[in-house]
Amino acid sequence: MNRTDTKFVTTIDKLKQFLTMAQTEYRIQEIDGERNMPYYTLYYDTAQFDMYKEHIHGHSGRQKVRMRSYVNAGQNYIEVKTKDNHGRTKKKRMRIKEFNPTEEHHDILFDDDDTRCEIMAFLRERLKYSPELLREAIENNFRRITLVNNNKTERVTIDTDLRFKNLKTGYTHQFPDIVIIELKRDGQRPSPIKKILNTLRIKPHKFSKYCIGSAVTNSTLPTNRLKSRLKSINKIIELSNTHL
């Protein structure tokens, strides 16, 4: 998986307009009659939160390690995402059968010998950090709608009901009022979705679930470089509330 990603932040009210305008150019993914799928993500980092710090500073070659669960399908993957400063993301992943996102404690990287050996080998090949240094950092639950354009050259994911639990501090945080729209494509081909977003005045907005979720649930982390993003997110939420 080698692609460019562009994220946009908006509200539920704008999402309804967006979906209506997109229906002629895009198809919606449906599995077993459901279109709004539950997802679970468990992010890992070092004890010093090196990956978080590299991301907020925008370092080239920054990486994330996560366990991604497609809850309804019962499929789980350990993933390594690497992003360069040109906005291109490379993702490598491996299927994990033993993982259960409903369990309260998951530390799968260290508990089971057979699984541990497979995961460690996968991570050593793709990760610039020593996998032995990894610890559980934060959990994230959300629901996702997926659109595919008629030419099948791009995907659009729409994430709602974002909920975080920090596994170091125990704090939780929810973003029930915002929507994360992400355009995923290979290269810079013209995208019908961008015209719709411009019409609705929905602008590109950086939103890393790991970084934002960590910043709002762990007061010991540096957040100066995220202050403008957090402020704009709060503004979007406030504007949404005033229209209720």
C-alpha cells in the first residue's frame, strides 16, 4: 500500500450534505447489509513516546505501529505505517488471528511466544525502532463509512464517533461532534470529491488519531505544535453546537 492521503475535518450536519452530493460519483461499501462499520485500533510507542514526538515535529520517515481490527469481520492486523515529507504513506501489515479487541488487556507483542516471534520478525524488518521497546499507548474506537469513486481510482473514508482511552494515564476522551474525511489515492489524479468539499467549504486539516488522541489524554506530552490544530478542532465543535 503506497498512497497519498488528504484529511478534512467537518461536522455531522455537513456530512449529510456531503453524502448527498457524492452519490452520483461514488459508491458506498456495504458488508452484510451494514455501511457504517466499527473499527478498533491499538497504537504502540516507546516508553519515551518517540513516535509521537517524531510525528508532531514532522520528521521524514516517521512511523506508527498499530493493531487494527475490523470488528465485524473479525480480522486483525499488525501494521507499520511510514510517511515521508511529500505526503506519501507506505503501509505494511500482517494478519494476527489471536487478537481480541474486546479484551481489556492486549499486550500481544509480549505474551504469546509463537505470536511474539512472528510479530517481532515482521517489525524488525520494517521498523526503525527496536520492537522490544514498544508498549501499548492508546486505544481508539470509531465507525467508518467507505466510498469508492466510479472509476475505482480512489477511496474516501469517513470516520465518526471517535473515542480514545489512554493506556498509560487511564484517561478517556470522545469527539462525538466531528467527522474525519480522508481522501486516499495513488498520485494526484483529479478528484471529484475535492469539488464537493470546496463547495461545502470543508478544508484540508491535519488530524492524526494517534497524536490528537494522545495529546488530549496525556498532559505530560509536549503539545505546543498541536495547539493550532486542537484550537481549530474546538472551533469546529463550537460552531456545530451553535447550529443545534
